[in-house]
Amino acid sequence: MPVVKARESDINLLARLLRAEAEGEGTQGMLMVGNIGINRIRANCSDFKGIRTIPQMIYQPHAFEAVIHGYFYQGAREKERSLARRAVNGHRLWPAKFSLWYFRPPGDCPSQSTFCRKI
């Protein structure tokens, strides 16, 4: 059951965001970006007060690098649409389970850390 309302056009829009923001990070990274977006819609706090829909979340000023810098142009593929549906249906992964922001530091994760994940 969806945790936010989403039409098929919303799923496609979210899928485009997943691809633009995290295609190079694989399935897990794209799903975590979806988690962050859905959390922002559900939170109604901080910078995300009044954000109630997927388009509002994606096009919020200064929210996503892909939208800001113009690489939010590629169409959604079925892989990304499937991940977008999973995020809308409430499938969340740690550490993005309740996160509202994400940050990917430059460089590789330290080999001794089992908790460091690129997202």
C-alpha cells in the first residue's frame, strides 16, 4: 500500500530523479534516493513543510543537483520505475530509512568500515 499518493506520471518523474541522481550508485543507491524523497514528502518539517507531492518534492528549489544542473532529462526505464514504486510503497533501506538528506563524500569508502556506503 502506498505511503504517499502517486499517479503513474509521478512514478515516472520519481524514476527519472532516481536515474539522474544515482544511476552510477546502482539499485541500492537509487532506492535510497527514493527513500529520501518519500521521507521529505511525509515529514512536513524543516525545509520540507508543505511538500505533499512528488512533483513538489522534486522541483523544490535547491533540492536536487540533477534538477539544478540540468541532467534531469533522461527518460525513466522500467528498472527505475520499479524502484520508484518500491519507494512509494514504503520499502526503505538503512541508513536512508528516516533520512531527509544524503551526502556522498568524495573518494572511496575506507576498507575497514562496514557501515560506509556510497549513495
